[in-house]
Amino acid sequence: MLWLLFFLLITGMIQGRQAFAFPTAGRVRALQEERSALEAEQAALQKNIRIATSRRVLGDRAEQELGLHFPADSEFVNLRLVPGER
């Protein structure tokens, strides 16, 4: 008789643990899906940052908004440092 009570107690504990695990597993699954969605959004935002900071986009904005232009070869001036002058 004592073995039967022990067996019922153990099986009841196992059943309770499994009943508690089902909602937790659902929450873990929902969090994994949310994480996947956030990682996809992060990848899209990083792509937008790379595009927005590209030389072509920044060059176009500098020309349009600030009136700047890319220098021609004749506009470059090379300055030489003389050793000892600082």
C-alpha cells in the first residue's frame, strides 16, 4: 500500500511538472519567433545604414544640399613636409 501511495505521489509530481512546462514552452516558442523577427528587422536596418552611408548617396546629398562637388584631378594639391619642420 505504501508503494502505491509513493507511486501516485511521484506520478502526480511528474504530471504537475509537465502541466507547468506546456505554457512555458509556448512562451519560449513565442520569444524565439519574436527574436527572429527582430533579427530580420535589424538586418534590414543595417542594410539601410550601409546604403545611406555609401559614397554615392553621401556624395549626391553633399552636391545637392551643400553645393559641394568631387574634385577634378587638376584641383588636387600635394603638400610636402620638410623633415624637421613642425
